[in-house]
Amino acid sequence: NAGVTQTPKFQVLKTGQSMTLQCAQDMNHNSMYWYRQDPGMGLRLIYYSASEGTTDKGEVPNGYNVSRLNKREFSLRLESAAPSQTSVYFCASSATGITGELFFGEGSRLTVL
Amino acid sequence: GENVEQHPSTLSVQEGDSAVIKCTYSDSASNYFPWYKQELGKRPQLIIDIRSNVGEKKDQRIAVTLNKTAKHFSLHITETQPEDSAVYFCAASTPYGGSQGNLIFGKGTKLSVKP
């Protein structure tokens, strides 16, 4: 039982490059989330998926796209990376939505030069 | 929208002392208030939560209190130990922002427990 697994753990991009962060959970949770964490800013929600086939914008969706591939997998795509997207990204899942425990992945540290 | 403010941003205590972290929120519709602990380089993990129909909740050395009228909630850690050193985040749910609403996090408190 791995919980929430996200890849890659580290990535360096040049401005304008694209990449996809992958996330998978094995807890049969309906809801999945992508957060970014910046120093002194806490955790901010980028996008979430309440269930397979649905996605919603969070607080800071600009510059990102997501895909809920199936119940297990939720990916985050940066189409044209910008230095402002340098951050640590966390994927999370929940059985009961935002009013229940969020289980986080280990995080992906992204640097955009 | 919802705004969550967390104080202090850093807190240093001696081992065995108590630590208190306070958060305020702006949206009276918020009804769920979790606390997450994040050790250095690790993922955030839920340590305790409280819902709006409850005023206090305890779990061993950790307790959370909620004052709905004043819109603030606090985390209390008693008999602190070095392994309590971490960044603690409060959060408040809001029903606005998409089908599930949103969970707004405070900016975090770095707690250092000195042996």
C-alpha cells in the first residue's frame, strides 16, 4: 500500500518548456488535488478532481492543466513553464473531499530557469 | 473569499513547555478546520481536525479549540518534545470555489523545541 505516489521528485526546466507531473493513489479515493507550496505562502490549491471525469479550478490555476486519467491517476501539466512556477508541488487524495483527511504525496520540486 | 491568518510565524519553546498556535478565518460559512504537520523535507500530515459543531477536541498531547463567534481556532501542544519540531499549518474549508469548495491554508508556523 504505497498511498500517494508522484513523479518526478525533482525537475529543472527552462522557461517555455513543458512537462507533466504524474500522481497515482492506491487508496480508492474519489477526490484528488494538486497543491503548490512556496516559502511563506502555505499550500495553495491549483486544481482538483472531485471524482473520475471531473476537474475544477482552485486558487491558482493559471498556467496549468490537469487530467483525471482514471480513478487512480491525476496529472498536472505545465504547457509553457515560467520562473514563477518554481515551487514544490504536492498531489493529495481524499476519501471524503476537502472536509476529510488529505493524504499527500512526497512532493515534486520544480525549478524553472 | 476565505482568508486564513496564522500566528506566530515562528515559535521556539523549551522541551516540556506548551506551544499555542492561533488562526483566524474570515468566512462564517467555513465548517471544517484541520491542522497539518510538515517535518523538514516531508509531506504534510493531518494531526487533528475539528468541525464547526464542536468547541474542543483532544488527542493525547494535542488539542484544538474553536470559537465560531470570534472566527478563530487554536492548536495547543502540551509537554512538547523535540520530535514536535516542524511546520504546522492550519486550514479552513469554504463552500465556495468549485463543486467541492476549497480548503484555504494558513502560511504556517515553524515550531522549534529545544532540548
